[in-house]
Amino acid sequence: MDNLHRLSKGAPVPRGSRLGYAEGGLVGELALSPAAAPTVNQSVRIVNSIDPRVTKDFLTSSEGEKVILNIISRNNAALKQALS
């Protein structure tokens, strides 16, 4: 499906280790301009919770448990301080 979406936008589609367009032909070297280069060390936090029950359902799932364990492991000292 990803390749079909790329084709519909006119973007190059991977062909093994090389790229090509829907009409044929190989794509030349792809180089990112400095403005298009990915930015490193940026943090984005998105919280989208419409209904508290949705959050509760997620946090009680296996994926939610992984999130909770990651939060605890990253904030171990703060957790110990809060519990003492």
C-alpha cells in the first residue's frame, strides 16, 4: 500500500536497492538539502485523550503496561523519592 500511495503522489518507488518512477527510468542520486535534513535531538510529546476511559483502557493493555514501565525506569530516582 505504501508504494501505491507513493505512486499516486508521483514520488519514487523503491526497486530493490534502486529507485524508479512509475513511468520507468532510474532516479538519480538523492541528496537532502540542509533545510530538508532531519533534525536530531528534538522531542515531541503528543497527548490526545478525549475520554478518560480510553486512557484507562490503553494503560491496562499490554502496550500501556510497557509505557508505564518505561516511565518508571526513566524516572527511578523520582519514584523512589515519592514513595519514601
